[in-house]
Amino acid sequence: MFSKKNLAKIDWPLVIIPVLAVFCLSFILIKLPTASQNLLQSWRSFLCEKLTPYYLIIGLLFLLSTLFFGFSKYGEIKFGEQDSKPEYPTLKWGMMIFTSTMSADIIFYSLCESMMYANEPLIKSKPNKLEWSLTYSLFHWGPIAWSFYIMLAVAFGYMIYVTKNKKQKFSEACRPLFGKSIDGWLGKVIDLIAIFSLIAATATTFSMSMPLLSTAVKTVLGFANVKTLSLILILLVVSIYLIASIIGMKAISRLSIIAFTFLGLLLTFILFDSGSLGFTVTSSVKALGNLIANFIPMSATVEDKRFTQNWTVYYWAYWMVWCVATPFFIGSISKGRTIRNLIFGGYFWGLLGTYLSFFILSNFGISRQIHGLINAVSLVNHGDSYAKVIVLLMKTLPHYQVGLILLILAMIGLYSTVFDSITMVISKYSYKSLLVSEEPSKLMRGFWAVVFVLLPLALILTDTSFVNIQSVAIIAAFPTGIVMVLIVVSFYRKIIVLRR
């Protein structure tokens, strides 16, 4: 493990530079919390004011690209040999797609996003505010968001199983466009952008939804200090995904089934214990109808500048920073499938899991609000945290203790599975070259498992605000978006021009 031969395989700049940057950023956040948060906010304001079209155009480019490759003759291309069979059964493959992309934050957002939208002028101007809140949730977690993952998964799957590139890195997907330049400083820059983006993604996810997990555990077990509990839970999650990532793909696939099962149990329990089945079905159909009828203008125009900058830009950025790892993982588990199968299968499993979560959890909260069991929006406006309000919302269930336990297990499971997959992927980035049949060392996987929690710990310790946590994703997504576009252009060139 520590031999000179193994050490010589490591791409040291891609290991050392990100680690030093993480330590420096964490130190600055802890020592200069006010100044650093003001700086984050100013950068976010600049990007949102000047470059909103940039984020929106990238979203449309990726959506249209998946449709083109899905419906064209190129959709018949198989990842691997023509006689190769899918490596994983369809159900397990679908579960792995969902759990490798959706962290515990899907539960957090599903339960509280309608509260977040409540004070937005755009939502207030709608005839049915709560119904349109759900509509925009479905938009922000819908086809455009999933197209980021799916289009890049196609490009990475093609790179891994068709052209069989020896390097498994973000930069390698740009080789058709830049050729041997990828082996020099350009490739290093692209890969460093990718690694920094992924660190920002993990920081955003942990920092956003960990307070909910901590508050739920505190309610069930009676812990006093939420911040201390958050640190303990982060270490627990790290331990789980560290063990799974060290064991390898077999453990990751099994853990994904466990996580998917806990989420399914949570959704089923809330659907029936809340007594809101009829309302959920009716409200979901209306919101989905709104989305279908208004999808094109919502995607291509800016109805309300403030809302677009606060939410649509944030969500596109949030999904983009995860594009470094999750599409790579999806592509790697899709051997034996065609481009068409990956595209439409990815949309099916991704949207199925995501929309079920929002249909059930969001409508649970909306129904409680409508029937006067809890005034969640008022509580948030008066200073209560989203985590506290969500727990109060859960307490309106007849058997809320069971619901909180399922929520805790589902969140821990989803945290663990998504970080399993990204730890495996980022470890591959750390080598100068790595064949498809090779896996990164256990030591490398363990190293990145620890590094990933440093920045989230700093954000939690400094009580970084919700807005500034969002800013981390928006800022990191700017250079990542440029690389994503280059990968798509490279793929077009490879498959359409060079394949002739």
C-alpha cells in the first residue's frame, strides 16, 4: 500500500492542492466568519446579477442534448461490447442511480421547500400559492436538473466502456476537443475545478440538511446540544460510508438498497399515518399539470428576476456541482446498456424517486398548513429554524415517534450511499491513470472520506446562514459549468464527427 510503485501512481497536485485549500478555507471560515460570509454573499450577488442567463442556458443545453441522443440513431450505441449484458438488474440499477445522486437533503427540501417559497412575490401572485410552491419544486428537481447528471453519465459511460480511456477523470472527457493538451496544465486545471466543485457540493449538502437530522435525533433521544450532536452524526455517517467505500462496489450496491428501502418506508408511513392520501393525490396531479402546461416558459424565460436568482440559479448550480462525481458513477454502473436506455432509464428512476418524495412529503406539510394544524410559514418568519419547524410538523402525526425514527434512518442511509459513490469516484481522480478494471486503494478512499467532512464541519461550527451555504454552490458552479459544456461539446465531436 505504501510502496514506491503505488505512490508513483498518485497524481499528487490533485491531492495536495485541494487538501491545502480545504484547510485554508475551513480556517478562514472559523477565524473570520463575518468577513468570509460577507465575501460569499458579494460573489453570489455578482454572479446572479450578471450571469443568470449563463446558468439557464446551460440547463436548456443539457436537456435538449439528452433528448437528441435519446431519440437519435446514436441512442443504440451500447456501453461495452455488443454482446455484453447489463452488469446490474434494472431495479438495483435504478436504486443505485437514485441513491447515488440524492442525498438526505431531498427529505429536507421535500418537507420545507413550500415554506421557503411562501414569501416570494412570484408565489404570492399566484391564485393558489401552496399548489404553485409544489409546482416550482417539481420544476427545480425535474427534467432539467436530472439532465445534468444524465448527459454527463452518457459521456463518461462512453469514455469508460466504448473508447476505454486509461484515465478516469473529468478532464479526460474533454480529450476529443483538446487532444494531448489534456495531459498538461489544462487537464490539471479542469480536474482541480472538478475536485473543488465536489468539495463545495458535499459542504452544501451536509451543512443544509444535517441540522434536521440532528434535531430529529435530539427529539427522539433527548440530546441537549444540537451542534455537538451534528458533529457526532457527521462522524457516524463518515464511518458508514468509509467502511462501505473501502469494501467496494458490492457494499455500495447493498447500502443503496437499504437506503432506498428506508426512504420508501418513510414515504409510505407518512402517506397513510397522516391521513392525507386523497389530498396528496389531488394536489400532486394539479401541480404536475401546472408543470407540464408551463414547463417551456418556466425553462426559457424569467417571470420574476428575484425568484429566478434566489432559487432557479441556485438549484441549477447545486445540481451542477454534484456533476463531478454522480454522473461518473452512473456511467460506471451502466455497462451493457445503450445510450437510450441510460437516458430514459435515468429519467424514469430519477424522477420517480424525486417526485414521489415531493408529492408525499411536501403535500403532507401543505395539508397541515391548510387544515391549521401548524402555521409553518409563520414560525419560520418569526425566527424558528427549518429543522425545528419540520420536527414540529412531524409531531402532528399520530405516531410521530415512528416517523422520526424512519426519517433518521432514511437520512443516514442516503447520506452514506451518496458519499460512498463520490468517495469512489474522487479517489479515481487522484491517480495519473487507472484502468476500468482497477479500483483506487483503500487508503486513498479513506483519505478522501475524511477530507470531505472538513469544510462542512467549518460551516456548521460557524453557524453559516442558509443563504451563504447556497452561495458556496453558486460560486463553485460557475467554472464547473464551463467544463460541463466543454465535455458535452467534446462528446458531440467524438460521437458525431470523429465516429464517421
